[in-house]
Amino acid sequence: MFIKDIFEKGESEELHNEFLKYGRGMFKDKYMIAAKKQKEIYSIKTSSEFANTLVKICLAEVKDKINMTGVIVATFDITKEAKFPITGMKQFMGIKQFSVNAEINKKDLLEFIAKFPRVFYALSFKTEGSELKIKAKAPKSAKPSTSDKEVKIDFCSLKTTNKEIIKELFFDLTDFNELRVSHTVNISNIIYPKDEKDPIKVRENSIREGKITRIIEQDSKKEEKVANFSG
């Protein structure tokens, strides 16, 4: 997971794609997680930014094929590339939502995700150790923060007994019964490629610099950690 990599290694291969949607400014309440532990079952809710990550880490539990429902959100026609069934499509202002309700081969989906990491995968499915539910809609666009109201965390819902998933999401926490984690992304500078006139390539190849603040609230205590990034 790229947040784990930023705080532990100071870099991440996924950072560029994750932060491409952000302009300059401070973006509060991003990559949010609320979690409870009851016996050996973890109940986790997250904001939309974790959708793709949760789909990938839960797919690690799948051996071959899995029944999936939901939507895949993109700006292009994915039916020309997808090796799995698409049951429908609707479009609004250039954003396409492709419906999925079928048994999908794990390998085909992971290859598609690797090829198109910026596509949004709002897919729900159940494995032996986890049940993932993601709202079948496009996420809201990233805008600088203008409110201090507490944001509801409910876009993605995961129930799991898989401790490897917990280690990825809560890499800096040893144990907990209930907690809330959020991140503030502060983009202080954007470096655009020189001698590039194509506006699409300028955007895609631009480098964002800044810092991300990880805010952990647990047992009436609040802790903040900061990491710089460039990517």
C-alpha cells in the first residue's frame, strides 16, 4: 500500500497515480479508515480512496474465479480491453460507469488493474476470509478542504479475519479495539515537464511535491505523523 511505503520507505511506485488528481492546496480527510475489532473479526470502513487498494488486497485471497458486483469507472470504453463480462454502461459528462455482475477470473482482473491503475474499481465480493462492499458509484472529485465538519466514513466496508490485510492498513499500530485514521494531503508544488505541449501529457507527467499527515485517534488519544513526498 502506497501510504505504508511513504511512511516506511519514503517513496512509493503508486504515489504518482494516487496524487495526480490533486492540484496545489491542502486536502483534509483523505484516505480515511474507521475500524473495530470484535474477537477475531475486524470491521473496517474507509473513504473512496481505498477502493482500488481493498479490491487488490482482497483478491489475494482468491484462488481462481470470484463472483463480483459493482461498477468500474473510467473515461474510456473499457469493453475493448476487459477480458471479463460487462453487463451495462451509463455515462455522464464524459465519465463512464460500467456495470459488473458476473464470475470473474482473478488473473484477468488483476492484469486489467495493472494496465489501468487510474481507473476506479468499485467492486464488491466475498472470499473465505473477507467480505468487501463498495458503493457502486464514482467518487467525488478532490477539492481543497473548506469545512471542519467530521466526515462520515462509509464508502467502502470490509469485514475480515485476514491479519495480513490489517498489517497493510494499520502498518504502524500493533493492536487496537477501535480507532479512526485520516490523512491530510498538502500539495505545495507541482513540477511540469519542460518542452511538452500536449496538455494531457503535461498533466500525466507532472510531479507533485508536499507532505502527508497521518492522524490516528485511538482510546481518546490523538497522534500525528508527517512524511514528505515527491512523485
